[in-house]
Amino acid sequence: MTANLGELMQSYGSDKGPSGHNFTKFYTLFFAPIKDSVKRVLEIGVSEGYSLEAWRDYFINAEVHGIDSARISEHRGRDILNLNSDRIKIHIGDQMDREFLQNVADIHGPFDIIVDDGSHKSTDQLFSFYALFPYLKSGGYYVIEDIFDSYDGSKFSGLRPRSFVATMKDHIDIVNFYGATNVGDRHKAIPIVEKLIGQNFSEGSPDRNLESIFFSDNLVIVKKLGVTQDE
């Protein structure tokens, strides 16, 4: 029997589990119903690689890909290339390098789940989101951890202009515009919203393909629209 995700993260030493950020309490809500059908997971910023091992054990049918800018982790000196195996693949590169990201995604995507635990810088989070969202499967999840850089200063006195969180709030408006059309099939509502806001969405645009955006403790989970709308 597969252990729950929180226990797995904890056992491998990842701070995503209950003794750390406890992101897993939210991940379980979204990922438990699909964990056996997930085929490809991508995580940006893997450090020692502990979370990759937990993802591998939780998503038993998935290939897990990890991106990091450093081969040797800063904290414990672990060579993450040693994690390369039949179900874990390591890619060394920068999350602000569009060519690198697209090369990884072209070869190994599309992904069911993408997790950004990279630099935690708002600019980097936005760059990677727009670069990789087209490589997220329909109905997939794009997760951004540690969004505190979107706020101004250590006292969280306000959102930085054009920060990641501020941009996600703009996308929330678009999601709500779809609801205002009273058209149950999102795909049919796209031209109505485009006319409403006076803008045409490109095929890979998040605004064309966003189903929902979930905010919680230092965490955002974006769901991409499925191929067809549920009844």
C-alpha cells in the first residue's frame, strides 16, 4: 500500500511535509484522485532531490523530472545526478533559460504536474510559468511554492507591482469573466470573453486554458482546462 504523500515527504526529509511547509495537505486534495494515472511530473528546484524520491513513490506510474541550476546541493553536498534512474531524470539548467526549459519540455513533456520550487523569485516564477504552461497537459496542475517574494519587504506590507501574485490575481478576473458568460462549456465561452475584454487569446495562453486558481499558505495551484468540460 502506498504511504500518504505527507509521510513520504517527511520520510525522505523534504520540507514539503507536515514538519515543514505542509504543502502536502493541499497536494493530497488535488493529487490523490489522479495519483495512479499521472505519467510525468516536473519539479523546478530540487536541491538534494528528496521530493523527487517522494513523488516517485507516490505517483507509482510516473516518470519524475527534476530541474536544478546546481549539480551539487548547497546544503548537504549531495550529487543529484546520482538520482538518475529509470523513473527519475535530472536536468541541470536555469529556470530563466527559455531554450533550456523548452528543450526539456519538448523531449519529456507534456507533464501532468509541474511544481516550481526554484529560486522563489517572483520574476523567475512568472517566466517559468509562461514558458512551461503550454507543456502542461489538459486537466493538469501547475504549482508554485514560496510566493513571499511577491510582497514588499519582510513585513509583507503589500504586493509588488507586476509580481507573481498580482499577476495571478489578474488571471482570476479572467476565470470569473468566464463564469459571467453563463455558458457552461468553457470552450464555447472563449470568444465571448475575448470580445468582452477586447483581446484575442493565443492557443497556448493561460487565459484561454485556465480552469481554476487555488491560493493557500504561501502556495498557488493552477489547474489547466480539460479537453472537455465535465457535466
